[in-house]
Amino acid sequence: MDILSTIRLDRIGDVADLFGGKQAFSLVQVRLTWSKAVDIDLHAFYKTKTGTKGHVYFGHKGQLDAPPYILLDKDAGVGNTAGKNEENLRIARIDQFATILIAVNIFRFLGFLSAGDNFAKYDGQVALRTDGGHNIEVPLTSEAKGRWCIIAKIDNTGATPKVINLNQVQKNEPGDESLSPG
């Protein structure tokens, strides 16, 4: 029996091979979890190898069996609900993508972030798991203030797809420049 191993990318810039030395896979699941009373939303910004760009999130959940080959399951934590919050993205046809950004934002009904608010205080993390049995975890650790955090990038422009811990906080939604390889 193959024991599943987990690689944890704790530091910004840490990189792991999405294949993890395993056989090829057909599906990647990205799971965002947190328990604090905050509404964090999971997003996937992507660029295909043919140059098509797109965005999957609670307002456009995508589809798995046709483009964009990314599907979001639900919007959790609505109304700043504490508990076992979880949102999941499933990605099929990883071979079609050049870059996928895994990002989150803090949804606020009224106003922007309060004083001292940052992503690190919400115990969030993303876990990527392939159906080939490889697991990669990236904790949400940035203490910088901002509305958006690009947690990780899947860079599929080399020989095999790589996952990179970015934990890059910014005021605005990620733009096209964030989809560049590397």
C-alpha cells in the first residue's frame, strides 16, 4: 500500500513538484480551510497554454468537463461564520494550463479591513491533492494588510507542473502580470 506523503511549503518561494515523483494524474483538488469568523473566498485565475485567461470564483463556478476545466464547489463562511469552513476547487486537464493562481480575498459587507487585520490571523491554508496521491499544503501566513492574497501559483510551463508558495498580499484583484510564469 502506498502511504500518502504531504509536503508543506511554509516559506515564501518554497517550490514543490505537483507530480511528486508519482505517476501522471488527471485531477487536482485545491481545498481552502479555515475556522475563524471571517468570509474568505477561494479564487483561481488561470492562463491556458493557448493564451486564454479566466477567473473561477463564487460568481462564476466554472465546469470540470469542458473549459475552463476548473470547478468551485461552494461559497463557505458567508456572514463571517466560524467553524469548519471549506471551499474546494477541482482542476481537470492540468496539461491545458500554463499558470493557475490560487488566491483568496476577505469578503466584507461593510467597509474594508479593520485596523490590524491580516490573512495570517485567520488560520487558513490551501491543500493541493492529486488523484495520484500527492499532497502539498500552503499555509496562509502573510501578515501584510490587503484585500487579496495570492497564496500559490501552479506553474506548468516547464517539464512538470510546480507549486510555488507566494503568499503575496495586494489591494486589488490579481492582474495579468501575476499570470506570468516563474
